[in-house]
Amino acid sequence: MIDDFSRRVWPEQRSVVTIGAYDGLHLGHRTVIDHVRRLSSDSGSRSVIVTFDRHPASLVRPESAPRLLTDQTQKIELLADTGVDAVALIRFDAHQAAESPEDFVLRVLVNSLGVRAVVVGEDFHFGRGRAGNVALLRELGQEHDFEVVPHELVTGGTTVTTVISSTAIRRAIADGDVGQAAEWLGRPYELRGIVADGDRRGRTIGFPTANVEVPVAMCVPGDGVYAAWYVRDSGPRAGAVYPAAVNIGRRPTFYDDQPVSLVEAHIIDNGPIDHQPLDLYGESARLRFVARLRGEQKFEGIDALKKQLDVDIESARRALS
């Protein structure tokens, strides 16, 4: 990890760099990173991903900032797994937001990373007011002796071909299409959170759930019922994975006006082989979404709800088998 740009990182070597928010690290991102690795290998250079400690929009335009596909921890984990030599993490604050494209290139790319080539998407923008683009980057490359390699946008889709982007994936997730999101991500969409104490209503009707509190900045699938893998991320059995049916919604059977949707995971067969209830409170959890089973419904009573929950659990089993 590189976070100090006050000096030359590799005095005797240059680097091939890509720059971006890299939220989600989807297949489009990965093709760019693969290109960086090939170019760096061919030229005997270091491969570097330059990214930010938060999504720039969260500071520049917080009222319309997108929901995140990955928090910082998950994003760094995913970037580290790409096989690049280094991830350069820039603190995005008011000072950084005000830096001109020219100053950014000189400070970070030229003086610190010794850039030989920059690989970016054709729609790349950077610097104060997003004033920098591929054309300006080429001008600066001629001045500071580095090449600019624009990368074509990657397309995909099961029904309609579209450009693979974080925006398209957020839209799919908001619509509940976690299958399409997984195709574009190259992995199941994952939410992380802490299991909090809820009203424990699920236990009283025979369907206990873990109430997973997800940070408000994260992109949450649209209201409905999903098949997912539940991963215990902490506690005595950290790393254990269970099949689960996950309800996201406002529980209209019990409440008329819930202000926010809750994420509640029912671990199928209640987890361990001995079928004893799991004590999950206070643990961190990961939910990996596989399929949407149905939309949220309001039921006439507890019996109708329990009957549907039995159906949901069987549907989740099939989806996860």
C-alpha cells in the first residue's frame, strides 16, 4: 500500500498506472487492470492502481453520491487480489478535491510513481471539477514523458448488452437483479454488517433471523426475499458459511409505516448439524446474494406468512444447491 506521495517510490523503476474509484471492482475494471499488468511486465515496470479512500462524489456532491458496492476494506482486499505490485491510496479531502489535474499528475504520477504509461477508460475524468480527461492526459504525457493508453469500455449482459459500469450494477442491485449484478461483478454481490438485536419476532414464529445492520452508504438490494450465503466474519466460528433466506424490506405484515428497510437473514436449518440456535449477536457477517426469490408481500396473518416462509426456504435451498 502506498499512501505517501512526497517522494519517489521506486527510484530505479518506472510504473504503469491506472486511476479510478474502482467501486465494486467489476469485470470492466479487471480488464483495465489486466492490461496494466501486461504492459508493466512487457516494459519491466511496476503495476499500480491509484484509487481513493472514499468515493470522490461523497465529498464533492454528497446529496447525489452513489451508494457503494464495496466499502474501503473490501475494495482494498479485492484490489490486492488482482496481482498488481501496489495499490496507491489517496486521501480524498477538500484539499485533494481542489487540486488541478496538472498538479495531480505532477505530484502523484510523475514525481512519486515515475509513471511510464497510464491506462484509463475512454470516459476517464479527474482533477478539480473533473476538468481532466484523456486529451489533457495525453498533453501532460508529452510534457512529462509518459504514454496514455485509453481502454475501450467493456460490455456484457444476459438480455440487453450494456456497458459494464458501477452505475449499471447499482441499478441492477436496486432492482433486485442480483444475478445480473453477479455476472458483471464476476462474483456474488456481498453486503457486510453487524448482527444487531431486533424485535426477535422471527423466533416466536419459528423462523429466527439475524438482523444485519448495513452501513447506510452501501447499495442494498431492492425489497424482497433472496437466496444468499451467510458468512460468519467474526466470533468463535469465523469463516463458517451457511445457506440462508434473506428478507429485505419493511415488514408490512406487522408494520404500516416503517421508515427504512431491514436486512434479515434466516439461516436454513438453523446452521450447525445439531440444529441448535446460533448466537450471532454482535458478530460481523457477510451476505453473498445468489438469487431473488420474490418481492415483498403483506400477508393476512401469521399462518399465511409462515406458509410462505416455508416456500421461501425451499426455494432458497434449490437456488443454493
